[in-house]
Amino acid sequence: MSGIPERLGTQPTLSFEYFPPKGEAARHEALNTAIRLSARLPDFVSVTYGAGGTDRSRTRDMVADVCASHVTGRHRCPVMPHLTCVGHTRSEISDLLEGYAAFGVTDVLALAGDPRPDLPEGDFRYATDLIAQVRDQTDFGVGVAAFPEVHPRSPDRATDRRRLADKLSVADFGITQFFFDVDDYVRMVDELDALGCDTPVLAGVIPVTNPASVRRFADMNGTNVPADLWERLEAVDGDERLRIAVEAAAALVGQLLDVGVPGIHLYTLNVPEAAEGVLDALGVGSVATGA
Ligand code: FAD
């Protein structure tokens, strides 16, 4: 099966992100979400990585589960593990990459991760260190993270953009952190363009079904949240909250498609209804016949 780089370039790609939850029941539910959303024919799906001890094996287990349904199952598409390198040794990364190749993985999202006091020092510091090992050891496609509103550890905007352009020049594609203003995405792409970088950067879009937890992530990442949207979301719950979250995410996706985004990466939070609502609102993402 071809990897993600071969799928980029003709029309905007559609991808879904899942996280590996704790516990057997939640793991089962997450897999059911992935199987249900596979009817929307994503170009690829991804599974996030937890940097701590048991979180690591949860990612591997979920990648194995999702691969069993998406790589060899009815809807075939790449399953991309996220992989953070801070706190890892070279030989641990080597084992993980070998294991993923055996599952049929063809691509990896190469990340630094966040420094944590409970992690050992490890052999890596930046995402580019990990990319070098992935390139050395595999022929995987390589994606990287991009922050339209600048990474919180960057000293200034110009430095952030220069390092991002350098990283994208050794990767195949980028995926952004979620954001809520199309102008932030357009500005980042223009700044990269001015630096001679034209590696495709897919836009990460989150339907805000859980405003409290999305705000926590946004605060950690320096992402601006629109006060009026949060006010509307926090005033309601249940179906009405879902409706507002879907409407806002669909509006942003529509604007991104209008400015020529190379792909939309939906953060599903393992909830199928919001992703389905966004695709229905836009009339994109077909339902596989007989799935
Ligand atoms: P890098 O690209 O290494 O950059 C980190 C900082 O270091 C930036 O400020 C950069 O400018 C700076 N820098 C880079 N190179 C150099 C250099 N040579 N010298 C000096 N400074 C430099 N985290 C998880 O734990 N698990 C996940 O699954 C996960 N998935 C993610 C998916 C996406 C799409 C995104 C956008 C983020 C994800 N993250 C995840 C978060 C990510 O791990 C953190 O944001 C982390 O702090 C930075 O990772 P990075 O790969 O962007 O780092």
C-alpha cells in the first residue's frame, strides 16, 4: 500500500486523529470509532503517542488494532503512529520503528514531545534528531508538527518560522496544531513560502465538543480561543453543544478549503459524531458502499 506522501497533491486529503485511551472498554470503543469513521474513506488516520511508561505501549497496541482494520481490512489506508523522541534512546526508537513496520505502517509523525521531569535524558532533543533516525532506518513517509501561532518554546516568530522551514525541508508534510482563525494558517504558509519552503502543511481542525479540555490544551500551546464561540459552547451541552461545535469546525474547514489547504486533519477525540457532522455539513467524505 502506498504511504501518505503519495496521497498528497491532487486534492485535499482527509485524515482522522485518534488517541489510545486507558482501559480495555475504552480501547474497544476507540477502535469502533475508527472502524465507523473508516466509512468516510480517510486518506490516512493517526494515533497519538503518550511519552510516559505505560502510555507508550497503549499507542503501540492501538496502532496494531487500527492497522488490523485499516491496513488489511476493507478500507485500506495508512495508519500513522505519532512518535515523540524526548526521553527515548536510539535503540528504543529502533525497536518501535521495527515493530511498526511489521504491522504494515508506512509513515510516522516525528515529534520532539515535551520535556518531562519523569523522563530519562535520552538520546534526542528535537524532532529533526528523530527524523534523521527514521530516514536512516526506514523508508517511511515522515510528517512533522507545525504551530500556526508559533510553538510556545520558540523565542520569537522569525526563529520559529526558520526552524519550522528547516524541519519541513527534511520531512514529507506537516500537520498543524489546532487553531480557530484561518488567517493564522494563511500567515504561516506565507511566511514559510517567503523562506522557500513549499512542503505541504495539512490543517489540524478540532470540533470543540469538550470546551474545558480543549481550552486546557490551547493554553498549553499558546492557541487563541475565540471568546464568543466558547461562550456559546459553555452555555449549552449535549446535542446543542455538538451542533455548535460541528458548525464552527465546518465553517473553518470551508474557509481552509477556499484558501487551498492541502489536507484537513480532524482531531476526533475518539468521538465519531463530531467528525461525521463536519463532513456532512460540507458534503465531503463519502460512505463506503457495503461497509
Ligand atoms: P520541535 O520541532 O523539535 O520544536 C520544539 C521547539 O524547539 C520549537 O520551539 C522549535 O523552534 C525549537 N527547535 C527546533 N529545533 C531546534 C534547534 N535545532 N535548536 C534550537 N531550538 C530548536 N505530543 C505528544 O506527546 N504526543 C503526540 O502524539 C503529539 N502529537 C502532536 C500532533 C500534532 C499535529 C502537533 C502539532 C503536536 C503534537 N504533539 C504531541 C505535541 C508536541 O510533541 C509538542 O508540541 C512539543 O513541545 C514539540 O514538538 P515538535 O515536534 O514540534 O518539536
